[in-house]
Amino acid sequence: MPAPLFRPLPRIFLRTFGEREPALYSEAGGEPREIAAIFNSAYAQTDAVGVQIEDTRPTAWVATVDAPNAGDSDEDRITVGGKTWRIVACKRDGKGMSELQLGNV
């Protein structure tokens, strides 16, 4: 659980930067439920001469409390903007937010 100072931050971030429509999150075998998410598309970072130096998967930032077990199963899914993604991995920041690394279903 984050320190008291950080507890309101996930909701503030999600209200400010989140998608207009809620995402649908479902754990393996569970019913989908609406949660707030900040979605980032995949991109490939290049250097000055056009050589690819980093390849990044699409990600979604969510409040950890909304998806506490995200990434624990290969069957976890999130739908953002009408597209369903498989949750490949989850990184919790310790301050109430989780970064979900996404892959194609």
C-alpha cells in the first residue's frame, strides 16, 4: 500500500490523462469490469541516423487497486478504445499505479 501522501495520486493522474472511455479489464475467467486507464501506443525509438535503438510495446497505466492481480495469468485482458490486448507483464510502481505491458491477443 502506498504512503498516505501518494494515495490520491492515481485517481488524479487517471482523471487528468486517462482515456475518455473506461477500459474493460478482466482477469482469467472473470467478468470484464470498467476501470480508468492511460493508454500508450507502441513505438520504436530511433537515433539521429535512423537506427532503431528501442522497441516498446503498447502499455496501459492503471490504478493498482483496480487491477491488483494484473499479469498473474496469461488470460488477463484489457480492452482500450475497442481493441482487446493480452496483459504480458505488470510493473507496479509502489505508489499506487501499475504499468501493464500489452501484446496482441
